[in-house]
Amino acid sequence: MTAGPTPLTPAAWSALQPAAVWQHFATLCAIPRASTNEALLRERLLAWAAAQGLAASADGAGNLIITKPASAGHQDASVMVLQAHLDMVCQKNAECAHDFLRDPIAAVRRGDWLSAEQTTLGADNGIGVALILAVLEDATIVHGPLEALLTIDEECGMNGAKALAAGALRGRCMLNLDTEQWGEFYLGCAGGVDVNVQRKGAAQPLPAGYRLCRISLRGLRGGHSGIDIHEERGNAIKLLVRVLQALAQRGPLRLAALQGGTARNALPREALARVALPSQAVAALPEFLARQQAALSWELRGVDDGLSLTAAPEPQAPVMASVEQHIWLASLHAAPHGVRRMSRQVLGVVETSNNLGMVDLDAGGGSCNFLVRSLQDEGAQALAEEIASLFSLSGTPVEICGQYPGWAPDPDSPLLTLCQTVFRREFGTESLVKVIHAGLECGIIKAKYPDMDIVSFGPTIRGAHAPGESVEISSVERCWQLLKAILAQAASAGKATTVSHVRT
């Protein structure tokens, strides 16, 4: 049997190139940085900036801004903003004991890929942060004045960017380093809005003659709820609700609990339900679940091939009232999930979608969350209101909140022209210009700075927002080469000409 990969040693980290970028990423892997828990990392970076002789400060929200003077002879160049976010999506497999508030990320190498086996890696957006930190400490790079904006709480609602003061930045050109396909420049992204549903009920005792069982649905791939939504991967919540509905049609069933998903912006990989069945029905449950697993596996073949449905006994517990159970299961069964509309303006790109990302119910009620995305802000709002209307039929309270704007593409962007020119020169091939069906902070920042010229790029990352997340090592090195070359080209334009005069 081939031995599995082992976590990287300090020597293995040092062997990765570019060394400065990977050493910063190793530090990020060592410091827990879940959304809303970036304080320790922020304090470390403030101390690091002071040691580098760089001016740094944190705003009221906790965003970090670090400035670096221009390299010699380029003091008159326009200020360039480099932007990424400090937090990461924290997802792990059910059997994994990792504590994202305490434990370091265990990165492993497989050839040209760096990954985490049982958790997310945090390459989204740790590599972007590492690239920026490497630029800030490198005295050999040619560049104009730099402002590094490292935001907090991006993954749970972009709250850092939302709280950024309109006068916090001097620069009017920005490179966002939070996309996940090398060779592509992103010029637009989806906006989004959350739909939070909450309903209270009254628990009832377990009926006489009933036994409690746990039904678990596991083994799905999960992934990013924007970037991967078009692949029609399984949603563990939706699939398990289908199983429960089918089980209820066979005979009496009482629901005690339903949990699934752990992040609003990740496709749910696992879900579990605690159900009470008459004793005679419990014996037939494994056979029923085997048939359901076979049917769902056939439906998801080639997309999600690892689905499993299992049952296990549970200790006695209260159950939902029958009417509450019907409302929840029927509503979740009917609720939309997945692609609603493809864009007519940007071919091949999803325009509007929805992710039923989390549900947490017990006998006394509970909640669920939907994250709606759209390239059209009106489209996101319309779908959010449709979901709210569904739950309103049962009088269930719904909150539509956390709206953030999309980033409208500007095909005449001077910064894009500069980036394309540099890419062609450095790599001898053409780059691609894309619009992404994911939330980037660019739209929020653009709303605060309407005259900001923004382009986004990054290395190739696979499986973001899911355990097994991986980043292509060689693409990080190419990103480093490209970032340095773009900064040098922008600096050489000078204040008098600005990047607007750099044309192909």
C-alpha cells in the first residue's frame, strides 16, 4: 500500500518557490483565521509591518492597511492598491477532529499541488495575502507607492469591505488577488444577498412504540457555492429531505432533528436527520436506504460518486410536532437550489443562482440559510423574495439581509489593458478576460470608490470551500512573476502618463 502524503516540514516549505510567498503562506497556515476570528493574525501582521518599517493600521472594522513608499525614481507614479482578505472558509470532514479556532492547517504536497487532506487549505485567499506580503518586504521590486488592503470577514458576508471608509484609500487602481484560475483576468463578479429563515415550534415526547434513528448522508464533493454551482453537484440537505419525504410516504415518521452544511457559501457535503419510526419500520430502514442510495448515486453519477446513506440507533429524544415537521420538510423540499438563469450577456457564465447552504433544526424549531447570487442585483433580490414568499405561506419569518453589489465589467479598463500587455510580454501568450459567478469584494469597493480601476487575478485553486482544497504550486510562481511585472509597468508609466496611456 502506498503511504499517504505527510504534512510539510519546515524544510519542505523552504523548498517551494517563490520562497518568500510560500513562507508567508506557511505562517498563515499556522495561525487560525476563521471569519470574525482574524484578530491574532492581524496583530501578528501589524508587528511584522512595524519590523519592516512599514506604516500599518487597522480600521474600526479590523481591516488592515499597510503602505509602502515607491521604489527609487518612481515616487511620482500613481498609487496602486493590492487587495486580499485575511479569513478563510473553515470546512472539514465529519471524522476530522481539527479545531479551526486553535489548530494549524496541515498542508501536504502531491506533485505540483499543495492541499489539505481533511480540511480546507485556505489558499482562498491566503495565497493572495502571501503574494502581497512578499511584495511589501521585497526591496528589489520596482513599483510606485503601494497600499495593501487586507480585509476581514469576507467569507461570512464581506463585512470588512462593507465597513471600509470611503476615504481610507488614496489609490485609484487596484489589483484584487482573490480569483482561482491562472491565465484569466476577472473584470466583473456576482453580487449576493442572504435569506435567513427561522421558525419556533413546540417539542413533543417520543411516541410510544417508536425508536429513534440517525440517518446520515455523506460523501458528496461540496465546493464553492458560486464557482461550482453550475456543475450540479449534490446538495446534502436537499437530497436528505428527499429521502425523508420518501420515507414518510411509506408510513409514520417523526422528525427530531435535521442538520446539514456549515457555511453559507459552500455546497453542503453532509447532512444528518434524527427520526423516530415505529419499531417494526426500523428493521426495514437499511434496505430502504440502500435503494435510495442506489437511485441517488445513479442520478449523480459522474458528478458525485461517493454518496452514502447510513442509519444508526439514537438515544430517546423529543420530536417535532407533526404540523411543524410538515412545514419544514415541505418547504425545504420545494425551496430552489442551483442555477436559476444563465447570462445572456456573458456567454457560459451563470447569471443567477441560489445555495441552500445550512439547516439546523431540532424538536423546538430552527433555522436555515440561502445565499442568492446574481450578476444583476435585481435578479438576486427577485429570487430572494421568491424564497421568502414560499416560507410566508406557512407564516414562517424570513429575513433578507447582507446584500452586496455585483461588480459591473468595464471592458475599457486601462488597468486591464496594462495587465494584458504585461501578460503577453512575460508569457508569450494571450490571457483571458472573464466574469465570475462568485462574490468578490471588488463590487463593494467600487461602490465606495466609483473611479477605482480594478482587475482581479490569481493562481489555480481547486476545491475551494471544501476539504481537499488545493493550489497549483507552479501557478503561484507565475502569479508572482506577473504581479512584479505589472507593478513595474505601472510604475514606469509615471504620474504624468498614468496607466490609461498604456495600450497594446
